[in-house]
Amino acid sequence: ALINAKRDRTATVTALGMQFEVPMKALSDKRVVDVLANVNRTDEDVYRTLGVMLGEQMGELVDAVTDEDGTVDSAALALAFVRIVTSDELKNC
């Protein structure tokens, strides 16, 4: 069906100088939709949602925003989230 063909597509999105493959199916996931609709989302919401959207790629993102002392930069994660969900690639896929 047409809906399955659209959900099977992926978008290549750049955030923080890295490229991620985001399956369109992830954007239909209720967990993602609920967080995107919530203007009062928390850092934990962002983290979980990125995990749903990126799958195994989430580890690469976390590694990229983690300092040598193990501090995970929540502002960098938030920036990646915004760059991904507002990307033209997702809108046009």
C-alpha cells in the first residue's frame, strides 16, 4: 500500500556535522508524535525520542556530545534534536 511505501523511506539528516538515517516510520511512532506535540518536553523526552528516531545511531550521537570526563552535553543533544526534526530532508521525504 502507499502508506507502507512512504513509511519505508528514510531521510539522511545532518546534525552536529554528522549524518543520520532517519526512517520515516519513526516519525509515525506515537512516542515521537507525543513528544513533538508537547511544548513542555524535558531533556529525558528529547533523549528517548532521539533514541526512537535514530535507533542504533543514537550511540554515535551520544559519543559525539560526551566530553572526555563523561559529561553528556544536554544542550548539544537538544540542538541535534531540533536540527533533525526541523530538517528539510524529513519534510521533503
